Amino acid sequence: MKQLLLPLLAALVFPMLPAALPVSAAESGYAVVLTEDTWFYASPGEPLFLLPYTYCVRVVEEGEEYCAVEYGENGENSCVIAGYCRREKLHFLDFVPENAFLKKQVTVTYEAPLPPSPFGEDLFRKAEATFGYYGARYAEGECYLYVYGKDPVSGQAGFAYLKGEIPAFGLNEQYLPASAPAAGGSVQSSGGLTPAHIVVIVIGCLAVVVLAVLLLRGKTAPREEVSDF
């Protein structure tokens, strides 16, 4: 009976340890951009824009060379865009990130193509429009922003390129980019063991040790010798 106590106590202690997170891109469905030269493609080989560094794409289908992905969310000045990324540029996550996509907007001032008023005041010749920022690309030494929003003249919503500077944005700090593995690897959540988990482990180990000592003492306790005299 005593021989069953030690395995039984160990079985009660070790299930309290946190389970290991599965490393699978298919389960989390997300991959992070940990290089500044990761393109979002309209189709394989047709680049649209460079994805924001440290943010994510939603992996729809994995391929050997390209993965079908989605970026963005449906909302005001934003829309889900479907495309592709090179697999070697993606680092799959084994957890669902809270801030997967960069939520950044840019405001542009337009000069309305209207003649000046006869009264000497041009109050309505300028108009402002706000767009959701997706990424950027360069051509002939100029930077073009890939944005989504409504055309201030026609009112139609869609994607377009605007000449401008890349807006400043904070990095996604949910994981450490410096700890990124080689291309195609998996980045795990930085949660680890909590202090509560550590206390439970230590107490459980001490209990096992104490029980083992008591059992050993019970087996080797000295018995009174019976004298023949």
C-alpha cells in the first residue's frame, strides 16, 4: 500500500503544471512580420505594399512558396484585404495575438478643382480626407502609401496609392522581435510560468520528498533485538 502512495501523490501534483502550447500555424492562424522587407502580394509575384514591421497576417492557406493570407479588419476606413506572402518571410505564431493588425490612419488635404469665388473668399476649395494605412512601397525615389478609404469627390470606397511619408507607429510589443527564430519557425507567447505555478511546483516537490523520507524511515526503523539471555 505504501508503495502506491508516492506515484499517487506525484500524479496529483504534476497535472497542475501548465500544458505546453501547440506549435502549429494552422491552429493559431496567424503569422508575424519580423523583417522590414516582407511584401503583401495581390497574386504570387505581384507586390502591393510592404507590411508593417512586427504586425501580423491571418494565414488562410499554407503553401510551399506562398501562403494565402488576409490583412486588416472591416470597419471605418479599413477593410480586409486578401493576398499572398512568401512563406519564408512569415514566422508562425502558436497563439492568437491581441493586436494583430496595425490600426493607423493618415489625413490628406485636397485642393478642390473649383474656381475662386467672386466674393474673394475661398473657404471651400480645400478638403480633408482620412484613410486607413496598410503599408508602403517606393518607386522612382518616391514613397507611396497604400491606403483604404472613401474618395472625397465620388464618395466611393476602395484602395489606392497616395504619395507621402510613412506615418510613425509603435511596434507590436506582444513578443520580442530579437527572439525570433529562423524563417519558417514558430514564435511562442512570452507568458511562461507564473509565480503561482512556481509556488505550486515547489510545494508539490517538497511534499513528494517529505513523503519519500517518511516511507524510507518506516522501512528502515530499528527494531528491538531479542536477547537470548
